[in-house]
Amino acid sequence: MTSATILSDLGTEILIPVCAVVGILFSLFQWYLVAQVKLTGEKQGGEGKNGFNEALIEEEEGVNDHAVVQKCAEIQNAISEGATSFLFTEYQYVGVFMVIFAILIFVFLGSVEGFSTSSKVCTYDTTKVCKPALMTAVFSTVSFVLGAITSVVSGFLGMKIATYANARTTLEARKGVGKAFIVAFRSGAVMGFLLAANGLLVLYITINLFKLYYGDDWEGLFESITGYGLGGSSMALFGRVGGGIYTKAADVGADLVGKVERNIPEDDPRNPAVIADNVGDNVGDIAGMGSDLFGSYAESSCAALVVASISSFGNTHDFTAMMYPLTVSSVGIIVCLITTLFATDFFEVKTVKQIEPSLKNQLIISTVLMTIGIAIVSWIALPSSFTIFNFGTQKVTKNWQLFLCVCVGLWAGLIIGFVTEYYTSNAYSPVQDVADSCRTGAATNVIFGLALGYKSVI
């Protein structure tokens, strides 16, 4: 039971890649804007002192501007060189794991039917013939490798923009917190848009290439696509855990050497371990986070596509409805693009107190706009009613029910974000109470903090 969609298949084939390309172009534009902050001692074309339009803090303090910029550039180069070296070393081991795991995927999936090269009856539609299990193993392995490579690239690009923008954010902070916030926000947008757009584009291209072989066998097609999500999450393990352990080890080492042995402040550039700590932050918190986010995004998209392939969408080969998860992601890129402008162009941050409300507004605005976007997509890209495979029976479902499901996840994410902030921000009582418990010793601090942690997850 199904009906036609308002959005045509051609419209879907245009919408998804166009939104992905727009996301990539927007991220490159943000990178260009960040690059306008020069890491040289040359004049930047202004009319004020030292070539700047606005007065700098160092001018009043008598600090030489060229020396400050040069020092920032040296520290950035050291961090960037260390992070790149760490990642390339890590990726050598990741490459070995990728090859071994790809072989295991091929062997396990291929052995399901005894490496059969003959066609088989489809699981969810016995009237159709599906491709051999051996070919599903081959294409699953290929999609796994593609997902792993995309995950690695996402993490690496995120790390590069972070190390590229850190010194520039520092230099802009001399002119005011607003300018520093914009540089930092734009550099973060580069990673976010590149990650989402690259993941969407590669997944969409992979589906269309695999479809050349699978043809009408959509069950096998989208089963093989699941390797894409697995590849993304597998690579995230190395970046997140490996980088996290490294940064904690470097952090403790820096504190022991600096505070205990040399009696110098925390994060002092005279301490070589501080550079190692900053390298670990970039590798674990940024490259690892990028791979982790991509893995989550790819897995959820692939899982939704597999569920859709065994519904009436897959049986009737309704391409537009099948691509509903990717269409939602495409609209999400446009919504995030609009939302980003609120923080960088429409409303300028001028004081420290405005930073937190600005970031909150990002969450609220994007959630509201995305709700509208999902409603439109559910209306034009889904038939008014369709069937899904429900434990052996076909269950009739309405498009507004799917819209509600997506909205529940969307708004639950917003609520969880605000609950997390309440329990972790020093502006609210939980963190203030934990700080107050330190007055009576470490024991009460640990007990109170642990109890608060348990309470927060409820």
C-alpha cells in the first residue's frame, strides 16, 4: 500500500548532491574568512597603528606587535607539526587494521552462503531474485573501506582547521572577545560542514554506483551499504581512544614537570610537554571527535536505509521515499548554514556574557528551523501512507507518524543538551555546589560529584 510522492525522483537526485556541495563550498568560504587573519608581522591594510584598524592591547602595554604574532606562529607550527605527525603515525596502524577487518568482513559475509556465486530468493519478497551473497560481501567490504577513508579524512580536516585557527583566534582576541569568538566559531563550522557534506556526498555517490550492479535488488544494495557506517565507527575508535589516552598522558606529564619540578604555571610555553598536551587535544578532541561524529551520522543513515529497503519503498522502488534519511540530512545542512549566520553576521557577540546565549540560540534556532524542514520533507518526499515490515507482517504507516518520530529525536537532543549544560556549567547550582563541597576536603568532593553525576543521567 503506497501512494505517489510530490517530490520527483529527479528532484531528489538533484537536491541531495546540491545540498552536499553547498555545504562543502560554505565550509571552504568559512576557511577563507579565517585565513584573512594573517600570521605575519606585515601590515594588514589598516589605517591605524601597526597597520590595524583597531587599537591592540599590546600597544598600550608597550609590547612589540611583530614579536607577539611571530611567537603565536611558532607555537601554532609546533602544535600543527606534532598533531600531523601523530595522526600519520596512527593512520599507519589504522591502515593495517582496516585491511585486516575488511578481509574479515568479506570472509564472514561471503561464508554465509558458502561463497555462492548463484542468485538467491529475496528474504522479504520471495517473488524476486536477489544477487549472490558473495557479491554482497564484496560490496560490503568496499563500502566499509570507503566509510573508513571518509572518517579518517573528516578527522584529519578537522584537526588541520583547528591547528590553523588557534593562533588566529588568539591574535583576534587582542582586539576583543567578539572577533575571537567569530574566528573560533567559523573554524568549527569548517569541520562541521565538511564532515556532514562529505559524508552525505560519498554515501549518495556510493549508493548510485552500487545500484548499477544491483539494479532492482534494493535489499542487497542497502544491505551492502551498511559497511559504510561500520567503517566510519571503526576508525573513530582509534582517533577517540588513542588521541584521548595520549592527551591525558601528556597533560599529566606537563603538570608533573611544570608544577612539581620546575614550579612554572600551567600551560606555560617554556614547558615542552605543554605542546604535547595541545597536540593530544587536537588529535583526541577534534580529529577523534570528527571521526566519531561521522561514524554516528553514517551508521544512523545506513540503518534507516536498511529499514526502508524492506518496506513498500523498497518493494516498489520508490527512490525519493527511500532517500528520505539523506533528504533530511540535506535539509539539515541548509538549516545549519542559515543558523550559523545568526552567530557570525546577524547578531555580533561583543562581550563574554553574550557567548553562552549566542551558542544557546544556535541550538534553539536550528531545532525550530529543522522542525519546519522535516515537516516539508515528510510532506513532499513521503507518500501519505506506506507499509513497513513489522515482525513478519506489513504494517500501514502514515507520513506524519514518521515526521513525529524524527521530531522526537530532534527535540530530545535539544533537551538533553540543556540538561547537560545545567549540570556542567558554573552558572548553575550543581557545579557551584560541587565547588563548595571542596571546602571540606577531597572525600566530600568526590562523593558529592559522583552523586551529582548519577543524578544528571536520569
